[in-house]
Amino acid sequence: MKKTALITGASSGIGYELAKVHASKGDNLVLVARRKDKLEALKTELEKTHNITVMVIEKDLSITDAAQEVYNETSALNITIDYLINNAGFGDYGKYHESNWDKQAMMIQLNVTALTQLCKLYLNDMIERESGKIMNVASTAAFQSGPLMSIYYATKSFVLHFSEAIANEVKDKGITVTALCPGATESEFVDVADLGESKLFKGKKLPTSKAVAEYGYKAMMKGKVVAIHGFMNKVMATSVRFTPRALVVKVTRMIQDKA
């Protein structure tokens, strides 16, 4: 029997590539994002190529209660979600005191609240069935504070620690929870967050969204709790544990500054 993966932020980047990976494995899909035209185009492509069923849900998860609406739609159609992939998220660049509060609030709603609510809703169903996998897309930003992207780094730290905690709570119930932590990646995220000129991205050859998605899929299927993509990212994430916090923040600021 085919399994079904629900993927948020599926219209581009890592989410888009994760949809293609799952489709290639024969999984049916529920794709959630704001841009319905892109989702419909992906639906047409994947259904034709892989003989699967794709449901499209046009939804802005930065709006309060949107996560509940997604759950209600799948429940009304009796769709069992075997894989929940919380990929949707965005960042913002600049000093916090100069930022637009509405944008920061939307970021918290999307990166933290919607993700947490979707886990709550679908996890209860998984526990009842004693099966299921969740992957929450965090970031290597989760391992330290991030001057010039303070809210984004803080939201990803939440995702990492939340995922580790619930992974421990459900490990004996036939369910796994994975926090995927990619580093800087080639995707639309760079443009949305206005990061193109930062030292972290400018002039760098970055991993593709496809490479990160394939790595994340394998990590989720193995039930890995924390999955850090890339050797140097693993080294850096580990090294912050043994480095004075003030120095970590200083170095992060240097990396985040415009080139």
C-alpha cells in the first residue's frame, strides 16, 4: 500500500526536491505552499512520471490557524499522513531594532508555531497507529546565535531542540523525528532573506537543494534524530560546544556581514 508524505514549502528549494524524492519512491503526496501555480505544475509532472496521487493545498502557514486548516482538509478526505515534513520557513536580514515587526512575527508563526502545531496534530494520529516519521527542517543556524538574523537563528534553535525532545518522547511508539540541519544552500531562501551579498553566500559554491533533500530523506528513513548536511557543517556545529559563546557570536557576525 502506498504511503503519503505531507510536505510544506513544496513550491521551491528543498521542499520541491523532497517532493520529487518521495515521488520517485512511489509515495503519494500532499503539497502545501502559497503558490498554487507552482504546486499544480509539480503535481502534473509527478503524477505523470511516477503514477502517484498528489493533493495540492494552497495555504500561507504564516497565518494563524492555517496549520489547523491543513489538518482539517486531509482529515476530511481520510488521508493518512505517514511522513510529515515541515520544510516551510523564511529568514530576514538586518539589525533587529531596524526590522519590520510584522515580518518578524510572520517568521515566528511560520518557522515555529505552524511547525509545532502540525507536529501536534499529525503526531497524535501517528501514535494511535504506532507508525510514522516526522522531519523538521532546522538549520546549522540552530547551533549558535545569529547577529543580523537574530529571529531566524532563534527559530531554528527552537526547531532543533523541540525535535530532539519529541523524538525522545515517541521513540518507543514506532515513530521517529528527525531535525534536518542544512548549511547555506542554493535556493530561493537567499533572495527572500536578502543574503546574496553576505560573506556566508557571496561567491560560494553551495550545495544544491536536491543534494540536501536526498540526504534528508535518507536520514529520516534511518530515523536519525539530528542530521547535519556536509562534513564542514558537522565540524562547525560540533566546535561551537567547545568555543566561548562570545567568540562564537563574534565570528557569526563576521560571517553574516556584507562582503
